[in-house]
Amino acid sequence: MSENNSHFLDASDLPWMCAETRGVSFKSLRFDHETRAGAVLVHMCPGTTYPRHHVHAGEDVYVVDGELILDERALGRGAYVWVAPGTVQAPRTDRGCVLFVTYPGPVEHLHDGA
């Protein structure tokens, strides 16, 4: 941390961490344990579906590379979407992608039947 509490890091120095879902890995750039807010880089291999989850406070998603399919809409490199608070979603990719995602509050991963 710097004097003004800014957080600096080089994401290329961080290792990709395996997520519970096969084909998904991430780099946690920032996470606040109190508010559950954070910022992550997400890598999804071709043919992967991210598990269904409830976005309580919304999230910003920027497609750094590849193509994400959200609500049956293909989002290519450079695309941005604000996912509204309360949304339940299960984004997927046919070709693979890298995403930059920020969320101001909790994201709840749902289990089948939830």
C-alpha cells in the first residue's frame, strides 16, 4: 500500500489460480473481506461454462481477449457489460476468453437446484 492507501501490483507477476470449476482460473487483484468487493482477471478455456451465480451488487465485465457469451449475446475483445444487481447468470465461452471483472459486493455461487 502507498501513503494514500492505493494498491499497486503487476498482474503478470501473479500466478493463475485454479477455480473449483474445470477450465476456469483467476488472478485476484483486490478483495475486501469486509464488503466482499473485489477485482479479478478470469481465464476461461474454450467450451467452459462458469457456474450459475447471483450477482448481489452488480459487476463490471470487460473482455480482455476472446469471446464471452452472456444471455446468448456474444461479447468479443473490447466489449464491456454492467451486470445489474440481483442478476443470476451462467456465462460461457466457446472459444475461450480472459475477462477483467470488478464487483462492489458479494457474488453468491449457486448449486444445482438453487
